[in-house]
Amino acid sequence: MKRTSLIALLCLVCCFNLIAQNSNNIILREDNIDEVIAAMTNEEKVTLLVGGPGDLVPGAAGYTRAIPRLGIPMTVLADGPAGLRIQPKREGTDQTFYCTGFPTSTLLASSWNPELVETVTTAMGNEVLEYGVDVLLAPGMNLHRNPLCGRNFEYYSEDPLLSGKMAAAYIRGIQKNGVGTSAKHFAANNQETNRLENDARVSNRALRELYLKNFEIAVKEGKPWTVMSSYNKLNGEYTQQKHGLLTTVLRDEWDFDGIVMTDWGVKDNTVKATKAGNDLMEWGNQVEIDRILAAVNDGTISQEELDRNVRNMLQYIVKTPHFKGYKYSNKPDLKAHAQVARKAAEESIILLRNEGNTLPLKGNEKLALYGLTSVDFVGIGTGSGEVNTEHIANMQEAMKSAGFTLDQNLAEFYQHYYAQQEAIQKMERNNRWGYRNIREEAELSARAISLQAQENDVAVYVLGRNAGEGADRVLKDDFELNTTERELLQNLSSAYHALGKKLVVVLNVGGVIETASWKHLVDAIVLPWSPGQEGAYAVADVLTGKVNPSGKLPMSFPMRYMDIPSSKNFPYGQNASGRRGERKDVDFTNYEEDIWVGYRYFQTNNVEVSYPFGYGLSYTTFSYSKPNVKADKDGFTATITVTNTGKVAGREVVELYVAAPSGGLEKPARELKAFAKTKSMAPGESETLTMKVSEYELASFNDEHSAWETASGTYQVMFGASVTDIRATTSFRLNKSQSWEVHDVLGNPKE
Ligand code: GLC
């Protein structure tokens, strides 16, 4: 062959190689994922499935790994449910990176207003976007199975419908910003004790009707980009390895099309998790890459399984601001967001007690403000759900700004006392995980209190509780008041009532506490939960009547802890019941109460509660019209007109409960099937609310048939101001029964 043609041939071969090389180096686009997968090596594929290190956004919880050759960027994942959690200060710049501390999830649920939740998270999601984060690791949405769960402040409710609707609204608001969410912790992560290994043993009916139902609603109506599997086991298998949960139920039955990531850290078996449909190993490391690759090479993980997870990851990545090259400002409008946080807290705060119309106060009274928590206000909670805010308003500043004249000696007493306490707590706080802030209330003598009662017009006592990730609460000095708190309440009640003056309590708590034994001592009780950085101002606005409270309880307050069915098996902390060292089995938890959680139990068994699910007072009153329920092609549509019959503007939440026809499965006396909230109505104004319920939503889960079943017959339809305060009733007849079969893949608690 002539030399020239040889050279030409060589050039041709080189060009071809170059083209082949470039064609291998195709750059990821939204429309060429399959080509990119074909161009990836298995090593590259596996790195995409394991989280990596990063420092782009200091304080972010984790990252996914980049593959620059293919134009695949790393992406950023950060906590948490009450606001973005990143470090507020960074090396090399005096710019700060504070985030807004919004109301916690339990308070948002207390609004019973999904639109409000969506407004809050539209603002929150803007901070996620503008600080350069791609996914917010929220909503936290495990059911409030038991009040002692340390993370309940990050979660919504004891009821799956309320919880699911709130979570779906939360997701929509965040994702409106073009960033993602992570519905967590999937599933049955209802305690912190031994959370890394605890086996939640739950019947299929309780799973389907309660512990999965809220996730089902959130996935179908919120469409989260990601779901976070929980640390714990479910019926003997780690949820992150449970193919039935992560693939069959989540994807095949609920049509979830995002990625599943593990919770952070310790994993029992990354290979099983990959096969089960857990796409991303978070807080990943090289060992996990090696294990997965070895499993691919020896065929334990098939090429299809690997490519399936990689495809899920790429479909997630192309949605992210990082992939789209969004130029984030690092300057979200924190001032505007603070107002959103305050408004949301105002609409969600619950008025539990208001004897003799003690509230609203005039707002210019001489005020004796009691309690360590009046200074050390609990804005959020502890652990990964905390937010690094520039400021958490406290009740002293809020009540002053509302116009009250504070008893200055008392205010200074609590400021000094807090300073001492803070030093002590700082030492405790170093052990971040499992940190539980049992508040040592300051002692005040009866004599001092009686002098204060003479010098002031009204007393407000701010009672606080904090809790958080890594530890469950205890009974003594936590769920129950401690001795100092009890004595203080008693002395305040005696001293102020002796002079015909009022005593108001503000419960600035992360979860349910005991109230039945002391509420008779006080004239009014306001419940803001942990209301975020502006929450103290919202409390002041409620106390002065600037805001008419319209929040309602998303869970029940029992007369005593032992009335709660799950108290029989919820693992106590060390001194939960006062006896040191008593611990229940913590390697597993038998959800032996089955579906009998919260009002489902109390209402069906006529067990008295201190405050019922769905309860909340107002400064005005409402009347309910005769309801109208008419059959649709699927279920029914209910309408009811609510009128403001009082003297001030206000909003009412109407709760629609259904009692199924008797016979067949044993069912709760009534279950929440819909709810709606009026706009703010002036005195005399009315609004007609419309609520729809489908036949599927009326169904109960029959474990024997592995099917949802809606029986034919007559359903009682109740319209309540709470689960016990039914204002109107009608009925609805279903002529034919229906059933929807599902896969029996969740295991059995008995195994
Ligand atoms: C924690 C939490 C989870 C959080 C994650 C990242 O262990 O369980 O809620 O999102 O780690 O911080």
C-alpha cells in the first residue's frame, strides 16, 4: 500500500477514534439519559449510587458525586423541616448565611390549612434555592404514635389524613422553587430509642391505614423528588433493604418516580439496599462503592438493577438547580420570610382554655411574666431539625413590644437565672445527639409571688419543653410537670386569684405534656408548640387579640400517659416511669395496639381525654348549617355553611368524620375523612365549605384479603369542631361494596 494512502488510513482511524471518544464523552441532557448510561462504565455508575464528601455549602448534610466527563454535577442535600440548616458563618468571608426558623411541623399541622403550609414552604424553598442546595431533607412525617417520641415536633399528627395532606402541601411549596424534598423517614420510625436497629413490628392493617397512609397521600399529591428510607427495621427487615416497601408499594402501587436515599450513616447491607430499590447511600463512603461494584461484578446485583438505580439518579440530577447551572445569590429575602413565619405561627396557635374570657388581654396591663422559657424561648427543637437562625424572639421582647409593662425585677431575675442555666446546658449540648433539655424551672417563694400579684395586673407563665433527634422523652419532669413547676403554678394560682387577677399559661413545648392535673388552676392556656423564630410575637398577638386563634389539635392530650395504648410497649428512657434502669425491649417494638392510636382508640372506647383531637377555641363563636351530602360518581361531596355568630372576626376549621356501617372488620367509631377551613369571617358573615370523599378513602384494610375494602351500607357523616364536638350529622348510602387488592409484601409482625 502506498505511503500516502497508509498515512491517510491512519488519520482516518485516529479521527474515528476521536469521534468515538467524543461520542463516549456525551454530555448529560434531560433527553439523553439512556445514551449516557450506555456511555458510563460500571465504576462510574456505582459512584452515582453512593453519596460523597463536599464543602460547597458548609453545613449541608450530604452530596451526590459528580462525573465531570459526562457533565454530571454533584448535588447538595441539606436539612430540615423547620427551615434550611446550614452553617451561618464561613471561613474567608464576613457574609453570614442565616436561615429563617419557620414554625415546626406540629404547629403547621395545627393550622389545618394546607394552603398556609404551602405558603410557608414556598418561602422556605426559596432559601434552599438561593443558598445553593438542591434537596431539602424534609418533610419529616412519621405519625405521632406516642407523645414520648423525641422528634414529634418535626412531625405532624396522630392522624394519617391530616399528616399526609400537610406533607403534600409542604412538598408542593418547596418544589415550586425548582428544588427537591425528601419525605422521611420511610417507614415506621416512630421512636428515637435504638432507632438504628429497632425492629418495628406492625400489622399490615396498621401499616396500610396509619403508618404508610400519610406517605401514600404525600407521594400521590405532593410528588416528592426523593423519599428517605428510615434506619429501623420493619417486620424483621431493614426498611432500606425492603424491596416490598421501596419498590412494590412505593413505586409499583403509588407510582413514585423519584429516588430513595438512605438515612445518614450506618447501613447493614448496601448490596441488599441497592437491589431493594434504595438508589442512594447517604453519608456514603468508598467501602460501599467497593461492595456494590463487587456485587455487580459477581452478578449479585444484576446489570438491570444497577442501570435502574442509575437511571433514577440521572432523572433526579437533571431536575436540580446545580445541573441547570442556576446562579444562586446567597441572599434570600430573610426579612420577608420572617413575616411569613410570624403569620403562619399566628394562624396555627391553639387556644386550649379561656375561662371567663380571660383572653384577649387589653395589651397595656402591668404584666408579671414567669418562667425560664419566657427568656429561653423554644423556637424549634434539637438535632438535624434545628435551624441556624440569626435570632429567636423571646416572650419578654414580644410582650414589651405588644405594649405590656413588664415587672422589671421579675424580668431581670429570669434573665440572670437563664444565664446560669445556659452555662449548664452548654455543657450538656456538647453531646448533640440524644440531647434533651429538661428545664430546671426557677424557684420563687410564695411571699415573692404574693407581692408580685399586688404590683401587677395579670400573670403569664411560659412553660417550656425541648426535645429532639437521638433521644425519646421521658415521663418524669418531661411529660409530667416537675415539682418546681407544679409549686409555681399552685402559688401563682392562689396569689393572683386571691386578688381577683388572672393567670395565663403559654405551653412552649415540642410535644404533648400532661395537663389534666393542673389546668383547673389557670384561667387560660395558649399552645404555640415550638413556633419558630418569630413565634413569640405571634403568641403576644394572640394574647392581645390582635390575632384571633384558629388552630386546632393535630393529636389528643390524654388524661394520663398510661391511657395511651402504645404506652404499654413504647421503650422508655432510663427514668421514664421514675424507676431507674427500667427499659423495655429496645431491639424491637411491638405495635400491639394495631390501629388503635390517638382518637381512634379514645373515641371508640369512650376514654376521657384532657383535650381531644381537633380541639381549639376562638374569641368568637360559629354556627353550622344543616349539611348536604350528595353522591358523586366516586364517593360523595359534602357542603356545609359556617356562620360567625360572635363579636370578632375569626376562622373555623370544620372536620368531617365518617362512621362506617357495622359488620365485617372492626373499625374506629369515627375517622377523619376530610377537613376545610373558612377564610377570616366578620361577625355575621358565612362561608359554605365543600369537601369530597372518594370510595377508596372510605376503605379499611383487610389483612386477610390483602385488600382495601369499602363496604356497602349507610355511612354516618359528622361535621365537627373537634372529634368529640359534632355540630351536624347526616348519612350517605353506598349501594355496592368495592375492593382494591394490593401486594402482600410488608412482612408479618409475628415472624
Ligand atoms: C439524621 C436524621 C435525618 C436527617 C439526616 C441528615 O440522622 O435521621 O432526618 O435528614 O440524618 O442530617
